[in-house]
Amino acid sequence: MGFEPDRVSTITVDSYSTLVDVDAAERALADRVDDPEPVSRRWRARSLEYTMVANHLDAYQPFYEMNRDALQHALDAHDADVSTAERDEILAVYHELDVFDDVRDGIERLREGGYGVYVLSNGNPEMLESMVAHAGIGDLLDGVISAHEVETFKPDVELYRHAAGRTGTPIEEITHVSALWFDVQGAIHAGMQGVRADRKGEPWESFGPDPDLTVETFHDLAAELGV
């Protein structure tokens, strides 16, 4: 069907990988492990896998704790000699990840176009508070919606429906923007329009529905909306 700009009244955006670059966490590993790239990749993959498994096992815990457990697994898997205190120092980098260059100006442009903009994230409230502050976008957001509020993670449809309730917007009038393929597909499944933020130039998944729209920056989305 393709993207339908006239349907959009509210925009929700993912946080990690969409607003801030989780690959920057690899630098925090570089001073403590010999080869940080595979550790970083396993850390991120396990972190997301744990959230999805938790949805099915009714084993919710805040995302910061999920991320800590995933990091510990990655360190153990690569025989990294890292103390608990050093592990927690690495983990703390999530409070100050690099912000993508288009974030503030792009969201400001969407707001000036009359769209409400909310963060919708797996992150727990404390993580999101620091992320928003570090990104310098708190004054531009209409709200921040955390998976912690319903104790279930993406791509569970309950979280997207919760977001519709929190924003006071019919779900079909929400466009969700994310760099994560399963998040885009989860939003579409719930009844939103799903926009892929293609931050890394990687191919789209062969599994599941295509995004309603693919953009590189928030400015591209604003242009599609005519603002």
C-alpha cells in the first residue's frame, strides 16, 4: 500500500539505534578487551533476544538489567577478564551514547509541522531519562513511553496499543519510526504505519512485511509529510 501521510497525526520513535548509536558502546569495551567488536555484537544480540524470550516466559525485568545480563554473557563467552565493577562501567555507557546528527533538528521540524512526537522504547524510565537529557530533546517531546509501564517488550502488540492509549491517538493515526526491523514489523502488526530509519545501510529482512516507508534521517520523514 505504501506510506500514507494523510493518516499521520502522531509520531513515535524508538530510542536505541534510532536516536542514539548503540555501536558507540564498542568503544567502552576497547580499553578492557582485546577484540571488542565480537563482544559488542554478542552483547547487543543477546540483549534483544532476552527481551523477546522474556515476553514468552513471563520473565520481565527492567531493560537495564537485561542489558547487564547480556553484557556479562558476552564477556564470559569471549573469556574477557573484566571485573564486576568494570562491567558496570561499560554498561553505564548507555547513559551517554552518541546521538545521530539529524535527531534534534529533524524532530524540531516534525513538531513545527504540527505532529506530536513521543519516544516509545524498551528502555526503563531511568535509562530513557538520561538518554533524552543527553540527546538534548526533552523540550521537543510530548512524552516518553517505556516498556516498563506494561512490563512487556517489543514487538508485543500490547506495547504499541499502550502507546496509542498514552498518546490519546487512534493507533492507525500513529507512525512509528525505528531502525530495528522487528520493531517496525511489530508496529505494523499493531495497526500503526511503520517507518524504517536506515541508519547503517543494511538490507531489509526477507522475513515479514516491508516497511511502509524507509528513510535515512528524520528530515526525510518530514519531507514525506510535507513539512
